[in-house]
Amino acid sequence: MLKIGSLKLEFPCLLAPMAGVSDLPFRLVMRSFGAPFAFTEMIDVNSLCHKDKRTIRMISSIPEDRPLGIQLLSNDEEQIAKSFEIINKYAFDLVDFNAACPAAKVVRKGKGAALLRDTSRLKKILKAVVQHSEAPVTVKIRTGWDDGSVNAREVSLYAEDAGVSAICIHGRTKVQGYSGTVNYDAIKGVKHAVNIPVIASGDNTSVLQIKRMIDETGCDGVAIARGALGNPWIFRELKRFFKEGIFYETPNIDERIDVMKIHLQQSIQYWGEKRGVASFHKFFIWYTRGFRGIKPFRDIVFRISRADELFNTIESLKFAYLA
């Protein structure tokens, strides 16, 4: 069990927020395979304060989508205070502050991983989040800006002092982005430095990788992002692993196709046919990773705009791969 403030999770695995991915249909599919916790997409506080319609929809949910967290992006304490007039009405179970996003368009505005180079501002921001949030607060960080300025331990101590309930650390620097190797020692150093839970992120793509992460760092839990893309089964496997210490079998083609159709149907119900079909294109690539000779199917899928055609194309995979 993982406990973060008042939040208790059955097993210590969280579905991490992913921009352009973590919409409601995606979260519901992950939950159907046992994901014990999920986040909305990363939310820019500025857009939220202006009550941008797209942003408001991103934070809206349904009772089946619980427990649920929100991840915030900002560099302005005053806007953060204002944003909680909206956020607290949604009764999120966790509020995560992002000081880890390495995207250039985010960093050049002084947000995300840029705050790793401005720790005094980050501490003020975290104090503001903790002060105004009615839910437990966590912070997402990286090991540092680059290899010459690894400061995750220092930042984590600042965060703990500011009152956050847990640290989520991606084991790479901002400069690394998502390439190179994960720095297990840096994560381990954070775990030894603070007295609050530490959630580790980075290359958590399989049960074996997650076991290695826990064994080498001593972390209290893991956040799963890219490892869940086209792979909701990872949560079923993890749930059984943490309960029984055994691995689940790889899903067969029938189950993969059935889940694709369920995901597509939920995407259409949520977004409407046109956007729902377009939104599913990227998921089709992830669901069919490792399929031999899949490129012709992908080329067809990316030209499809009608739901019935996409359902039929997905169904035809059975004949192509089970014949």
C-alpha cells in the first residue's frame, strides 16, 4: 500500500499525466485493468484562471474516474492562489506541481524544469500550493538541470519543508529529456534525504523494470507514463505481482483487439466521431507495437475519419494475425 497524506492506494503504482494522452477515455481504459490512481493532463494555471473551455473540460471527470489527481504548471504564486478557487471545487484527491517538464516551450517561460534552477521561487510556489490546496500536494522534479547541476536532494528538502506530502522524481536531468540512462543513485539519494514518500519515474515500462527501480532506489512507489501507452495490461500485471509475486501472461491478439475497440468507442462517446477517431490514431500505433507487417494497416488507419471504417479495420487484424 502507498499512503500520500490522506490518500491510500492498494498498490504503489500511479498512472502519470501525459500531455495529449491522459484524457478521460484513456484513464478509464487504464482503470479497467487495475490502475489505482490517475491524473488529468498537465494543466497550465494561467489557462485555468482564464476559465479556458478546453482546460475546464480537461479537469472534468465522472465518479468512475476516481481517485483522481491534477497536475499544475505555473511560475506565479498569485495565479496559483486564484486557481484554487476553481480547483478545490473539483475535490481532487491529489494535487501535483510540475517542476520537471523539459519541453522548450515550457522552460523558456520559466515553468516546469526551469524552476530547478530557481529553487527559491520553487519553494515559494510550493508553499502557495500547499496553503491553498484542500488535497495533499506532491511535486514532480528531475535529478537536476544537467549533469553538472544535479540538485534533486536539495530541491526535495525544500519541498518537504514547504509542506508537500510526497516527491515524484524522474531519474533524468532536464537536458537529457527522455533519453539516456536513469540515475538510480539520485533517486536513492532523495529517498534517504526526506521523510515523505518518494515516487520514482523513468523507464517504468515493464514489471521487471519497475522491480529494478524499487530494488535499486528503495522508492515507495512508481509513476508509469510511456509504459502504459498501448499497454493497460501493465497494471493488471503489477497488481498481481505486488499481491502474489508472479507475472501475468502477455495478452493475446483477441484481447488486444477487444481493448482497442473499447478504447475507440469511449473516445467517440467523449469527443464525438470526428475528433474521437482522429484522437485514436496515435493509440492505434501504441496498441500495435511489435505487430509484424503492421505498417500497411497504420497507413490505412491514418486515412480513416469514419468510426465504422476504423472499427472494421481493427477487427480485420484478427484475420491478418490469426490466420
